[in-house]
Amino acid sequence: MHIAEFVQNGILNEYVSILFADLGQMTNIDIEKEIKDKIEDLLVNIEKHSYFVLGNTAIKELIKKSNTVVSSHSPDIFAVAGVKSAAIIVKESINLLSKMLKEYDLKRISTGEKEILFFKRKLIKGTWDNTIDRPIRSLSIRFKTATKPLKD
């Protein structure tokens, strides 16, 4: 997905909205720095956070590409978007994507010509630094590198 498509289709605005909601729940962080860093990472590495479906994309290809991106990069927010005929493809893939991305909550924006899916990583409380953070799948990695003792 290109940055222009990301902005033109309203995906960036919604992405930032979801990001603000998540960061507002966190403690012990510099929110301004986190927002700047996350938006910069999004814009520099947009292909690691999103997939823009074309009108000739097969659902199987959409599922495979989405799985590859999420498995490789574990984005906090992953967007899948399609316009016109591609919107139909995105709509038809919602159930398969939701089943595959169990560690993510789905937010759907659907208009006549657009279908945009935001998969937001489920957040949990009580991680080692007492913030709302990554899903359980990533905790084993975080605990291995943690320097602070775990809190009950």
C-alpha cells in the first residue's frame, strides 16, 4: 500500500485514532514520543502494517499475504483495504481473516465503495512493566529480555 492511498482512503486518520486510544491507556510512557515513533514507523514501513487489495486479488492470496505480514512483523495495528471491486474481496475475506488473526480485534469501516478492516492487537494488563502491552504470544519473548522483576 502506498502512503497516498493510505491517506486518501482515510486509513491514516482511523489508524491514528486507534493508536491514540491504545496509548491513552498506557502508563509510564512518553505518549508524544510513542505517537511520533509509531506514526514514523508506519509511514516508513507501510507494507509491514497494511495490505491494499487490488480488484484482481484472490482471497487465498489476500489471506496468505496478510498471514505473512502479521507473522513476520507483528504489527500493533494491521489494515486491509479495498476500493470498488476490491472492497468485495475484502468483505468476503472478513471471516477467514478474523479466524486467522485471533490475537487481534477487528474494527470494520464499510462504505459503498470502500471496505477497510483494522486488526488491532489485543492488549492485556499486568505485564512486567505494569502497562497494557503485547498479547500473550509475545510475553515469552519479553520475559526473557526483562530486567525488572515480574509483579503480581
